[in-house]
Amino acid sequence: MLLDRAAPAGVVCLAIALQITATLNIGATPIRASAADLLLPIGLIAVAVQLWLAAPPARRIAGMLSQLTAWRLPWQALAALAIATTGVLVLAVFVGKATTGVFSQWAVVNKLAGWGALLGFALLGYFIGRGHHARLFLRAFFVCAIAVAGLTYLAHILQTLGVSTAPVFISNDTRVGGLMTNPTAFGYLAALTVVLQLADMQGQHFLPRRWHIIGVALGLTLVLLTGSRSAWLGLGLGVLALLLLRRLASRPTLIAVVATIPLVVVAFTSRDIADAIAPDPDRRTMVYVLDIDLLSRGHVSVASRLDQLSRGLELWRSSPWLGIGLGSYIRDDAARGHNPPQHLHNSALWLLTETGILGAVVFGTLFVVLAWGLWPGDGAPPFSAAAFAMLMVFAGVSVGTEALYQRHFWAILGMALAASSAFPNRQPSGSSPSHQPEHRQVSRPR
């Protein structure tokens, strides 16, 4: 079938596109779009066509629905939570309208429509995993991440030497940004990729170990060079999760860490070496991550987040149950004289402030169910540990930035759910057992 032959190429394109973003200045609020957004409708249409063709000709619609709903618990819980979270955001849009008097672009497009796209990526990732293309996706994802990491590292070295490079890799303050246009978003991607590669070093299901060592060494270096404290925290929690789950291969991990040291030394000293050889006043005077105030309360970004915490809680107390509505915080920030106005850089605080206790509980329940389903108990698929550690990366990153809307996280999460023993599929009538993934009983934390 044409769709079957085209699927591998589409999967590889998606793996690459998820690592490319651009900020579009459309309307009143910039929109950060991913190249994968262009592929999402094509992928979902392909999935719909596959379901349609797989259904009995006399009962197409009923057959498609049976394939989508023939899941045991907790799939029903996940479906209900997807609907509930969407409903919470719809309600928050109208609450925001009541608070501000307008339906803001930030609320309707960036948050509500964006959430629908994230659910679409999760569904697409699930069907990629169910169609046995997850290995190809992750292999392409890792290879692309290693290539981008190498180019970004090279661009950083060249820039510190005074050689102009493509601006796409480096931001204005010497922080590396890869193809994500934003250092924090790139740090999140790099941290997530490092954790997934560390988890695969034992079984080598997706790449040979030597490639993972190269990828981890470059990834660790670039996470540091992003200067993103959120990414550092996410990486730490992800590695800690793998360590506690005993899913770290000690020897190759140690080799990767040792290989990181010369990469970091070169990145930090290249400017000084160049100045010693040929002084140039136009060279950058500081590598961002070497700013001694980076972790202090007086640093501008740290002070901004502390201010957001205080103001966010203050606004939440004015409407604790339903929140102040989507888009209301940005308008409040603009009214306070901040230009450009900022959104809340903490996922939990954003949900609590703009969707209230109701939204925080519903979204919190979703992630508890996901963590339960991906817990790598006895007999769980090898990828479960990586996916669970990926959730911990998200938890850490979301402390210092709004991390919920990164497409790569949701696509890989969908694939992990397809592989997880905690979410077994029923065998559709008339289908071949050989096409169904093997599932085993797993132990759950009590």
C-alpha cells in the first residue's frame, strides 16, 4: 500500500522537523511554530485513512470508532482527561474574556489551539509506535540531534573566535540555541535527548553505544552552554530517575562524561586563547554561562521569575477556583509597564493562575496517570524507563519555564504509551496477532 511505503519517509521527516522552530510575529502576540506543525495534519489524515481502510467496508465509521476505543483502562481515563483538559482551557478562554473584555490571540491560538495540536502529536506518536516505526523515528531523532549539536558547538567556538556564523545557532547573548531559536527551548530538547540516549546505552535499541557516547557528550556540553537553569534542573531529575531505576550503563556513561570535559574546556577558553594570539576588541567578552550572577537572586531572569511567582499567586488569590482566564496575565503584565509583556515562566504556576484549582487538578491528574502508566516495573518494555525519565525532565524544566507546549515531548510520549505494558490494546476482530505488540504484566508502585 502507498501509505505503508510512504510511512518511513514521513516518520524521518517528523523526527527532524520536531527539532526546528521559528518565532512568527503574527498579530499581537508572537507565535513559536515548529516545522512539524506543517506535517501534523498530513500525518493525522494518513492515520485516518489507514483506520478507514482497515475497517470493514460495510461499517466504516463504526469500525474506525471501534479501533480508536478498543482499549482497556486506563486508556479510557486518558481519553476522558484529554477531553477534560481541553474543556478546562475552553472555559479559561471565556473566563479570560470576562476578565479582560477580549478574546486574546494568546488564549485562543497560542494556548487553546496549541493544546489541540499537542494532543494531535501525542495521537500521531501513538500510531507511529503502534505501526512499529518508533525505532526508526528515534534513530532519526538521535542522529539529527547529534548533527545539530555538532554544528551548534562548532558555531559557538567560531563565534568566540570572532568568526561570524549562521545566527540560527547562537542567540544575541552568546547562548546556544540550535535550530529552536530559543536557548531555553533548545536546552530542554538537549536535556531530553541526553536522558533518552543514556537510557538506551544498556540495550542499544536505537543506536550503537559509541554514537550515544558522542551524542551525550555533545548534549551535556550544549545544555551547559544554553545557560538554561531550567534545562539543568530537568537534566538532573532525568538522570536521577535513571539512576534510581538502575537503568544507567555505568561505563559508557562515565566515558561520555569524561569526553564532555575537553569540549567544555575548549568552549570556555577559546576566546582567551584567541585573544592571546591576536587581540580583537570586537570579540565577545563573556560566555553567558560564566556569568557569576547566573544563579543569584539579583540576576535579571531570576528576579523576573521571582516577581512572576509573587504576582501570579496574587492574581490567583483573586479567583482561586477558575483562575483569571487565559491571556489575563500577559495583559496584566503589559498594564504594569513591562515591554514586551511576559507570560508566566512556570507551567504549574501558569495553570494555577489562569485556570485555577480546577485546571491545576485536571492537568495534574493527567500527568499522574501518565507517570503511573509509564512506570518501568518488572517486565516493562525497555523504553518505559526512558519515557518515565522524560517525564522527570519535563517536571524539572517546567519549574523555570513554560514547558508544556514542546511538540517533541508529546510525540515521543505517544510512542511510549504505544509500547507501555500498562496500556495494553485489545486485539481487533479479524486482525493478525503478529501485528500486535507483546504486553506483559508489570508491577506498579504502591
